[in-house]
Amino acid sequence: MKKLLFLSFIICHLSFSPARAQYDIIPKPQRITLDTKGRALPIDEQTPVADRLNPKIDNAEGWRITVDKAGITVEGSTQAGIFYGRQALRQVMAAQPKELPYAVIENSPRFAYRGMHLDICRHFFPKDVVKSYIDMMALHGMNTLHWHLSDDQGWRIEIKKWPRLTQIGAWRDRTVIGRNMGLYDRTMYGGFYTQKDIREIVAYAAGRHITIIPEIDMPGHMVAALTAYPELGCTGGPYEVWPDWGVSDDILCAGNPKVYQFLEDVFTEVMQLFPSTIIHLGGDEAPKGRWQNCPKCQQKMREEHLQDIEHLQGYMVRHMEKLFAEHGRRLMGWDEIMYCNVPKTSIIMNWRDWKGVDDPAQQGYDVVRTPNSTLYFDFYQIPSSEWTNTTLIGGYSPLDKVYNYEPAPDSLSAEAKAHVIGVQANLWTEYIGSQDLIEYQVLPRMAALAEVQWLAPERKNYDDFMNRLPRLLSIYQQEGWHYCTAAMKKK
């Protein structure tokens, strides 16, 4: 018994040793193997750091850092793996160590899709802000930016075949004050990215091993486009780029052949700009009242033998799925498209907390989890905002709730779990109009999300995570990024 107690003490001591603590980073490494002789490498500006491709590392995004007498070596089977290893080393070096214990540190991600979303429609942000957002993602080992490029409140991407989308659709003449209080600021607001801008940002992201998935939301959230081209709507307008938040009744006319030409032209140019295999077409929050009363939409339903109005949206989605497939792309949409008879080749981004048979993974769809109850980072992360007189959309998703989220719970079958391909947090910007507030809303929750994306559930421990968080916070400070300090206070 004494021997067992002594062995337990030794194991516990090694687990929390100062040497091991020097490699306590986020996401937490799978393995830290310390030198049995306790040797250490002196660290100064001359310490050699080498990158090396190593095909023996199984996961394409996995990495290995070796610290020994030769210096520091960062390995991966791909350049992406080496990059993530470099981000890990960045955290290790943030503590400005005088020496590092000889060790081998290894990690690989749980999910292939590790995303963040950014809405630049409700509020528009210049290129440098988007690049900074990409930099934050890179530090946290994320590989996918879901970029929301069109909505009722503004169209943000240049489409050469349809120039009025940005000439007219990118600008609203006023913006609602507060939560749709009926008061407006009477200030022209807007902006858009040229195709040159888009290519620049795509290349910037690729240099950090981040793929950008573009989203053009259809058939709803299209009032900005309808303002530019009123003939694409069921009523013909007049429309205005929407100054309010929420969901508009006006959507694309599913019975108008010109709408399909419009969508084909838009997405063809989008696919020319974005090399991503996945293209997101939205599909959410599309009220069908206009279609119910539109002769063209009703005629289309009869022609295509569609049983109900939801299947009319499914017809539109399948039309686009065929276009994407012809270009070697794969369709992604919000979970509403599940009810439109879309093919199982589609990827469902479920923003609602579906359970049981309603879970898209249980239905056989590949799924990216982004539940609004937990992973909407426009929600408050503390009970009351630290920002004086700052209004957010509402909701409450604190740091520990994000950290403890499990995207593939045991309630799912093994087959359904295999369909959960990734996790993402969303940042909608109705009430977020500055770079400072973007940073504040996502940090440090992005760190908690990173552990959800990289770690198996049995390896997660919130208290341990909080002990490792200061390394990242020091980098936030070096970069000048704002973050929510109150989110880290013990409850």
C-alpha cells in the first residue's frame, strides 16, 4: 500500500511539475514527454528553431515540437501541421523562458473543420479588421472562416455581372437605433469589397492555412439585392436596403427564371474568387408568405410537382447544388434546408439545438455544430456588459459554457457521431460596429472553443484550462487585442 501511495505521489508530482507547466498551452497537447534526466535548453535570440516535414505524423494538421541539445524542431506531415506547431511554440515562448526542459510535445485536432464566422453585412469592416480576425483564428489553431457576405442590410461583394448589387445594395440610408425601437440615425452607411480585395484576403488567409467559405444567403435575407434589382422579388418593390434588424418578408421570387440566372451568375463569380470546396448558400429564415401569394411561385410548384411551399425552396437549393457539383464544390446551408428535401451530400450547419431524430447528424447529414445557445459570440459572456452603454443582441454564453460544449454527445449513435465534422462559433454584428468590440466578444471565448475543436471530451478540464489561459492572454496583450477580463472571474 505504501508503495502504491508513493507511486501515486510521483505521478501526481510529474503531472504538475514546473517543467511540464512550461508546455501548458491551448489547445492542450495530447502528450508531453519530458527528458528523464531533467536537462534543459538555454533560450536566447540565438537558439536555433527548425521546421521539418515528417510523414510519420499521422494527422495532416498534427504537430510535434522537440526540445533537445540541438535546439527546437517543429515537425508536421504538412506545412499546416508545422504552422500549428509554430503557434503552439509561440505560446511557449510568450513566457520569455530562460531555458526550456528537454521534451517532446505532440498534438493533433479532433475535428477537421474548426471554424469561426464573421458577419460583415450588418456592420461593414475594412480589410485590415478581417485580416486581424484571421490572425486571431490562426493563433487558436482554427482553419475555416465562414464569411457572411450578403444580407438585407447590405451586399458586400463585387459581382461584375450585376454591378448594382454594390452600387446600390451596399448602402443603406439609415440604421435603426437600439433593438428596433423605431428610431434611426439618418446616416448613410455601407461599404463593400472589390474582387481584388477578396483575392487579397483569401490569399492572406491561405498563408495562415485558413480556408474561407463564402456565404451568399438565399432565398431570404436578400432585401439589399432586391433593392438593386426589384424585378427579382415577388412584388416588384419598391424595396430599400433594410435599416432594421431581424427577418424581412421579402425574399427572392422562386418562380422567376431571372432569379436562377442571377444566382448562377453570382455564385459562379463567387466560386472564381474562393477556392474552398464548400460554398454556403444560407437558406435560413425565409418566410414563405410572398410565395403563397405569388402567381409565378405557384405556377413553378405546379410545373415541378412540388407538394408544398417548403419543397419550392428545396427546388431552388437543389438547383444550386447541381451548379456547385459541376464546379467540384459542395453545398452547405443552415439547418432549415433539412426540411426542403435536399440531398444528403449537403452539409448542414445547425444553429439550433436539435435533439433525437431531428438532429441532422442522426439523419445522415454531415454536420458543423454552431448552436446559438452556446456558440453565438454576439451573446453576452457575462451577466451584464463591461461596456458602458453598450447594447448587445442579448443571450448569455459564458466562458465555461463554451468550454463544456460537446458537439457529439453519447446520445448520438456511433454512425451519427461520425457525421459531426466540425464546430464553429458565429459572430453576428447587428450590435457590433467596431474592431474593439469584435475582439472583446470573441476573446477569450475563442480559446475555449479551440479546446472543443482539438480535444476529446475526456481530456477537457475547465480548471486546468483556466490555469493555462494566461499564456494566451499575454499574446492578446502583445497584439493589442481587447478581451473580456470579467469572463474569467470565478463565480
